Amino acid sequence: MIPIMLKILRTGIVTEPAPPPREEWRTRAAGIQDEVLALLGRALVIREVDAGSCNGCELEIHAVNNPYYNLEGLGIRFAASPRHADMLLVTGPVTRNMEQALRIAYEAMPEPRLVVAVGDCGRDGGIFGEGYATCGGVAKVLPVDVSIPGCPPPPLAILEGILAAVAARGDP
Amino acid sequence: MATPRPSVPKRLAGEVPATLAHVDAAEWTEAARVVHDAGGRLVALWGADRRPQEDAFSIFAAYATAEGLAVVDLAVPAASPAYPDLSGLFAPAGRMQRALRDLLGAEADGAEDARPWLRHGAWDEGEFPLRRDFDPAAPRAGRLEPYPFVRVEGDGVHEIPVGPIHAGIIEPGHFRFSIVGEKVLRLEERLGYTHKGVDRRFGDFSVAEGYRLAGRCSGDSTVAYAWAYAQAAESVLAVVVPPRARWLRALMLEGERIANHLGDLGALGNDAAFALALAQFSRLREDWLRAAGEIFGHRLMMDAVVPGGTACDPGERHVRSMAALADAVEREARELRDIFDEHSGLQDRFIGTGRVRPELARALGLVGLAARASGQALDLRVDFPAEPYGALAVRKCVSGAGDVAARVRVRFEELFESLRLVRAIVDGMPPGEVRVDLPEAAPGAFGVGWVEGWRGEVLVAIEAGEGGRIRRAHAHDPSWQNWPLIEHAIMGNIVPDFPLINKSFNLSYSGADG
């Protein structure tokens, strides 16, 4: 126990300040109504769905939970069930084999629901494009509020994108 | 008109000790038996449409033998493509053959399991994406079909279906547990959800550019894939890479191993309810990724290994900084290992959980770090070292226990070994160029790459077409071999230990789904 306590004390708090939201990544500027944002406030629950990514985006989404970015410190957390989620965070070009599961997850969410597409694949299919096995991006399947570019986007970009989707008026 | 097909194995150019032989059906079976009896392994099995050059399909098998990689190419008639089954001799062939049937429509004669694997219904039965006459852009209804899982019957047996979407931030796949009480009687995996049509997609790239697609087969192994691709491309193009580029590639490959082990050790602690492990290891991983981002221009080092060398030369100061970071990470990781070792709750969850005995690992063809944790001393960096590994005397980290604890132990040891290698690579890094110009590929030229990634051996094969394009290419993930072992490792364990067992292997869905 003592080594554990010492390790915690010596490490201290490494969390860095959160970035401002990246408004320009919004794809549905009118889709995110002020009332929706007021309803969500600053507490947000995310269901992440890998719709066929290479797992690179998952690695960086994991990273936003590390102590440097400390997503939970901002009142944002990941849930296991889409029924508890305000936001669907989707990676991958949406493979045809995942299309149905993605739709079911979205349908299971309570309204209002936000959709954030992560990475170049989520944006438009990325390097995999649209083909017999891939739909060519999340927007081909679901209405997307924010689309975060990058392959994969680094954690800060993911954070900026998530915040862009929930940015409340005047809030830092 | 068919080109003459000599059956004498031809040595392939390049870094990998590999041969290619064109065989007939009898030789195909004989080669499998000879390799099997000599203790060799099946590394990969794939296929290609040879039309319009020949009215045939190629079925390829790549074997690991004592001499290196032996690739055999069996030509089968396009009108009735069938080849002798390999799953009787090599267990991992089973799923690869099912995938090959789904993609190319070539049947393994005598195979027991004829269920589809990658085809979930997104394209019709009777359509084959790797055939020349398949139109990838044609509109398809894409109705998913039910899958005949094997049912376990008996008093009190019930099923838990899990996935394709799992509870955490994880790749998708379906697990069907048959259980009594909390005890797992049987697990059946159904994968293929992340199938992106990589082998077909390669045909849209040139040999010089395909590394970008290869590096996105499995993002956590992007360096291993890109290096394997580069080896294959350099074999096709018969170019020799400057020494400094080879050393930089090894620096990246060990960096990738370190980043993944740091991430997974934290996740393993977390899956046993020890949150401190996740907080600490994910912090160290972040330190490592930030350094990689600064040095190589990308946190995961995507697109940093290119055919002909490396994308950039980070320069002496940056390279040196890697050694200093390795020192700092090692100091902390050793502290954390002591904390792991002395934490009885953690050890209680690790020891004896998810055991794969060495005999089973050998019989079913386990590879990579999971194999080394089950007593199989396999490591391409030692067995067939590409420069600079020959000069670095890599230590194989092996444990015989085969349980989660053994895989954790091997992870720690490989972490420390890779940190040592990073320092040795920084010290030995030769000066000079890091990239050579590429000639245009000769149509028909064939090459392979074979790299020990952090998870296991990654294989890439390329055949060049006209105008420097890729005619056919295949990328193989070590997860093909290892996924079936998880079905065995979970037997007799309790359901709540599944995430822990799964994480201790941490296999790639995307890499194996292709």
C-alpha cells in the first residue's frame, strides 16, 4: 500500500487545461439548438461505436481519458449502453457489416442525440473510401453534427470536436 | 496463354529469407506435410484472380520453416477453383480458407467448416470481391444473414450473446458464450464486422503508395505493417534501403511495441479493478506518444516507414531524446511492476486465468507474444533478424505458464527489452541517407515482407502490375492465428474473467477482418 500511495503522491496532478471548442468542425450548425445544449448542460455521456476503424482512432479516444486530458474532469464520460448516451462517437468508414449495428445503437439513444464522426474514415471513408465493404463515412448512415478530421485525430482534436458539439453559450 | 510455372523454389529478393514455388495440387499437399512434419507453421493463406493473364486463380500458402518463409502458389482453374484443405494439418487454415471462399470463391476440398466468415450478407453468395468481374461500386441490398452458431445443449446451459458492439471503447466482434452458472462451457467467436475490403482496395494503389493502406490495416501495428509492406515493395523493386533507414525503422518498431505494452499493462490492471495501473500506464503511454509525434511527425508513427526508407530523418538531437525518455519510462515501469507483483488482489485475478498450455499453443499455431507466454520461443527478430536486429542480440522473452499472469510477465519483460533496444539503436544509429528513389515495378514481380510486430508476425505480399500499380496484394495479421486460442483459453473460466483474458491477448479485429 505504501508504494502505491507514494506513487500517487509523487505523480501529482498532470491534467492540462481543456482546449476551446472547434466550431468550424460542425457540420450541422443549425442542428445543435441552444435548447439542446441547455438540456445537456456540461454533463455529457458518450457511447463510442467503432464502425470498422483500423483501431487507431480508438487508441486516441482512449487517450482522452488519460490523466493529461482527463475527459471525466470536464463532466464527460463514456457509457456502455446507448440508452444512457447523449452522444454517439463513431469511428471508421462504416463497414457494411457494421452498418446495421450502428443504426440500432443510434435508434436506442434517447433524444436529443448528437453524432460526432471521428477521423478521416468517419468523415468520408478516408483511405478505404466507399466500396463493396464500406459505406464511405458516418454521414452516409446517420445525421452527423461534428466531424473531426485526422488519421487518427490526436486527443486534443477529439476533445475540441466533442466540445464543439456541446459548447454551451458563453461557457469556457 | 499461361506463362511457364517452374516448381523449383525461387529465392525472392530483399530483406526476408523467402522463396516462391509454383506447385500443383499434389505438391501443394506434399509441401504442407513436409513443413508440418518438420515442425514448421502456416503463416498465411490467401488467393488472387490471375485473369486476364491466365485463366486461373492462385492459392497462396506461406510457411515458416527453419530456413525462412516458403511461399507456394497453386494455380487452380478459374471455372472450378478448388484446392486441397490445409486445416487438417494446420488449425489456423480453417478460418483463412473460409475467408478465401468468401472473397474469391475458391473451395478447400475436404474442409469441415463451410460456414461463411467475412461475408455477413453485405454481398451475395455467388459474388466474390476478389474476382476481376466483381464490381465493387455496384449497389447491393446488403441484408445481413443469420449465422449458425454451434449450440451447446444440456441442463442449465444458456447462452450470452455479446457484440458486435461491446461495452467499452473496443473494436466490434461477436462472442457467443454457452455457460452453466458463471462457468463458460464454450465460446464461439464470429468476426468480420470490420471487413473493409483491404485486399481489393490495394489494387487502387501503386506499389510506391500502398504503404499508406497497409499502415491502416491495424492502427496499433502501423509500423509493423508499413515495414512489412516496405520489405515486400523493396523485394518487388529490387532496391536496397540505406542502413540509417533500417535503424530508424527498428527504432519505430520498438517504439510501437513499447507504446502498446504500456497501454495494455494499464488496461490489464484496470480490468482487474486496479485503476491506478490505468492512470499511471496511460500517462507513460501519452509521454511516449507525444515524443513519437515530435520525433516522427505522428503519434502512432503512421506513414513514417515508406518503401525505399523512411519518410524523414528526425536528426541526431531528436533520436538522442528517445534514449533519455526510455530511461525515464523504464524507471517508472519498474516501480509499477513491483506494485503489480506485490498486489495480491491483482495476482489472484492473473494467476491461472485463461491458460493456454504449451502443447495447445504449438498444436494450434499460436504466434507472437501470446505464443512466447505459452512456451513457444518464436521471434522473427531473433530467428530471421533483418538489419539491425542481428547486431542487437534481441532476447526472447518466454514463459511457460500460458495464463494471464504469464502474458503480463512477458509484456513487462518485452517492455524492458525494447527500452534497452531503443537505447542500443540510438547508440548504434549509422549516419547517411534515409531514403532511396524507387524504380517502376516490373509487371509480375512478386515480393513478401515479414515483420515481428508487437502482437506477432505481420506478413505482406505484393505482385506488381502494369504502370507501377499493384496487381494483387495481401496483408496478414497475427490475430488470425491467435483468435481461435481465446476460445480455448476461456473454457472453464468465469464470464467476468473474459475481458481480462481478452485484453491479455489484445488481438486485432481490424487486422484479421481485412
